[in-house]
Amino acid sequence: MSVIDLNSDLGEGYGAWAMGDDAAMLALVTSANVACGFHAGDPAGILRTLQAAAERGVAVGAHVSYPDRVGFGRRDMDVASADLVADVVYQIGALQALARAAGTRVSYVKPHGALYNRIAADARQGRDVIAGIQAADPSLTLMALAGSPLVDLARGQGLAVVAEAFADRAYTPAGALVSRREPGAVLHDPGRVAERMLRLAREGVLEAIDGTTVRVEAQSICVHGDSPGAVEIARALRRALEEGGVALRAFAPASDAPPAAPRA
């Protein structure tokens, strides 16, 4: 049986401003990439998301970012190495403390937004993020874009890596994500998304934007929690995977506590 992880970006509200439906997404995903305060998330809201993840038995990852709340972490930054390493350590440490208070643990790290895109190909910033993870907790796994140079770079530095694909994004024939500035870059049809990701989980391939087939070796699938219709997409995707004989399972332990009761 094929096995795959389903993840989403959560904990991204701020005070009175909600972002996405964390409760609904946590009933569907197996891993949660939780904001660490640099691009989104306030301490109380982050803690609530972590508590809900712990109750659901969902694995938790640190969704580290450039320091860019105004731009939601989507503005590229040329950050000095010393600053970027320290920023990563700081964010992981903060989330680890909140996770302990919530009765769970941080199992992995997934960079967010512009940082995620930059380090997929920028070796210098990629090494800085890797160094930050290893300084904070070398047992953590890095979640990275499938097929990117970062995957081999991190593994070469002794870091465990899980490659991910994006359910709601189009791909180029070379296996890269189509830029959000291009037409058709973001997919909104739950049925189409589910069909594409079921094929990915079973065969390791999906249809590129030009209609050709591209191989994408991924162990996790991401559904953006802040996208319009995110819950509907995640629900359709989970149903298609389960009905298609694909088991959904977190690649990292959810906590050191006994497993949670099965979800309804």
C-alpha cells in the first residue's frame, strides 16, 4: 500500500484576525506546519493551534520565515548568514516551548513563503537554514520542495529530509512550481486536485501545465491552509487518497505521548 503525509500551514491568524480554518484542517491533515511569529501568528493563537494538533494526534512542524509580518513572509530578503541562522534557531526554540506547554513536540521544520522558495536554489541561504536547524535540534527533519537542490544539500549535511509536493499548485515540465504570477499557477477545483495527487501518491508523476508528464518524488503533500476553498480541497484529497488505497500517515512522530484516539 502507498503511504503519504498530508500537511498544511496553520496557526497564521493574528489576534482578532483569523487566517484559514485550523480546526477543520486539523481534522484532515496528518502534519501541521505551525507559524512561529515571524510571518504570522501570535503566541496565544499559536498555542491554541498546537493544543488542537495535540488533541488530534497531528505531527507539528516549525514554519520558519523571514521576519516579514507585513508581507506575510512572501517578500524575498537578502539576509546575512549570522542573522538567518539566529532567526531559524529563535523560531524553532519558541515553537518548541509552546509545543511542550501544549503537550506535543516539534518534529520537523518547513520554511515558509519567500524563504522556502529562495533556499530551494540558493545554496548560501540553504546552508544557513540547515545550520540553524542543526544548532537548535539536529534530530529535526527538514521539509523541502521535491526535486530542488536543497534536498541533496541538506542530506549531504546529515539532516533528514522529506520532499513535498503542492496539491494546489501547477508544475512546469521541469518539475518546478509555476510562478504565482503566471495564469493557472494555483488550482482551485477540489476534484482535479484530488485526481492529480492520487496519481502522484500511486505513480510518482503528475501532469505539468503544458500537458506533459513530470516525475515528482514526494513523501508529503501540502494544501495551503489560507487558500480559498482549502478545507474543501483537503477533504476531497483525503477522501480520494483513502478510497484509492493510499494510507495517510505523518512521516514524523506527533508527540512523545501515547497515540491519540482515532479520528471520527
